[in-house]
Amino acid sequence: MPNLKRIPVTQLKPGQFVVDISQQLGHMRVSASGWVRTQIAINELIAKGIVSVVINEEKHLKSKNDDALSIKDNLGHVPFNQELDAAKKP
């Protein structure tokens, strides 16, 4: 049996698996389960009126970047002036 725990959404951390929404203000429909990958996602839950969630303490992403595309790793760094010159060319 999974180790489930109810916590306030303010204690939710990136990498945790949300099983269910246990308390919500308002009537906005929110997906009930899934990985929370970023602090931005947590902030969105708070903005939608989520008060508390049920997490599975046994499921945790090893890294907040698991299964996420990292654009920064795939693209090189180009100086702004070089980009500006390229944008001005017809």
C-alpha cells in the first residue's frame, strides 16, 4: 500500500507526486494527480485555490529535470549584439 500523506499545498516541493486534491477553494477544475516538477506549477495550484493535497511519499523524481526538455542544454549561448545583427539582415 502506498505511503500517502495529506499536506498543505505550501509544503509541496518540486519532484513530489500528487495523488489527489484534498481541499480546494472555488470551483475551478484541476487535474487530480501527477508529478509536480517546478515551483511555478506549485504557484499555479495555489493561484487556483488549492489548499491541501495528498502526496505519495514513495514516489519522488530524482531530479526536477527528469522527463523535462532542457532547452538551455541544447542551445548555445549567442551574444545579444550578434543576434541583433542577424535580425537586421534581410
